[in-house]
Amino acid sequence: MHRFKINKNEIDNARAPLSQEEAAHALKVLRLKDGQTVQALDGEGGMWSACLRVADDKNAYLELTEAISNSEAPIDVTVYMGIPKGDKFEFLCQKLTELGARRLVPVRMERSVAKIEEKEKDKKLARFRKIAQEAQKQCGRGMEMEIADPISVKELEKKVREHELTLLLWEEAEGYRTRDAHKEYPNASDIACIIGPEGGISEKEADAFVEAGAKCVTLGPRILRAETAAVTAAGVIMSLWGDI
């Protein structure tokens, strides 16, 4: 089933225009015809069965025929990610969207080699959000995963306290696992996890996060790559507390 993003505020009498980009994708790339059944997503949780209507060779709109039940997970998952190198953050924008995470927050950590400089921040974030939007359509989520602005370690220390449960995934952790956290907080509905960049989280940072209230957990005896740890953590959280 082909899915298209619409603007909730532009819905009028169960009709929603497609943006030029979405219309071009439907008409030029997918070569869809007038009257074909598709789905509409508004990025805020709304999903509908819809009928594609072609106005001309460049413009189209959707007739919304029936609301579809939301596919959002029952828990709010936030991933705080030490900024990784290369295209790994793009990979995470896609995979964490598919897993159902609510937001992804890049963190400027001590051992982060990659940077998101202020002068290039808007351009990079726009690309990250575009990747998340495409993943959202592919996996059939009604809500778009938030890609937040980069924050510092000090700012993250404050955010630890805002969540019902924050898990610090640290390669130096021993004994305490995600299943232990689940036994301790079985009804948690707002869960965050902190993951370091390629060089890991420094002991100083780890101590600060634990002091702020984070639970230091291990993902097992093997050292995982940063992007593997992020996807694994989100998957395990969704399995224990969510809908996987």
C-alpha cells in the first residue's frame, strides 16, 4: 500500500491536497492513476484510507474515506545518541522510526568525533527528518518520530530527570540488565535510553548520568557498535514494555 504525507490543517471536506513533492512521487515515480486506493498520514497520529484524485499532470489530492486505527506504541521511547560518524545517524533515523521510538536526540559527548556544527545544523536536521518521514510512510506509522536539535551532556543531565525511567547503556556496566529494569519499573510508559558514540561514554559522563537518576544497564558481554546498541536497546524496550 502506497502512503502519502498530508497536512492536517489543509483537510477540507475530507479532501487533502498533496504537496508538490508528494504529488510528483505519486504521479511521476509511482505512476499511480486517478482513483487508486492509498493511505494518508498526517504525522500527528492520524491515518486514513484514501482515494487518489489527479487534478492535472502536476497536482493531486486525496479523498479521505475511512480513519485507520493508530499504530503507535503504548510507550514513549526517547533515544539520546552520542553523535556517531558517517551516515550512522541517518541509519538510526530510519530504524528507530520503524521500531516505534517517539524521538531521537543527538548529544554532543566527550568522545564524539562527528559534529553537528551550528552553521550546518538546519541542513543536516532537515535531511534527518526527511529520512524519518520516508521511514514513517514505509512502516505505516501515523506519527512522525521527532528529530530534536543537538544538546550537550549538561543539558542531558537535566533531561534524565524528566523521564519516568532512563536507561544508560554503557559498555562498562555489569549485572543489571534491561529485564531487571523491567521488573523494577513494569508499568513505565516514558522511557529514555542513553547511548554513546563510537568511542563510548566516558566514566565522568556515566557518573553524571547515574547521579542524575539514570539506571546503568548492560546489553550483554559483547561490545556492540554504537548504531547496533541503539537499535538493540529500542527493540528490547519495545519487547519488554511496548508492542513487539
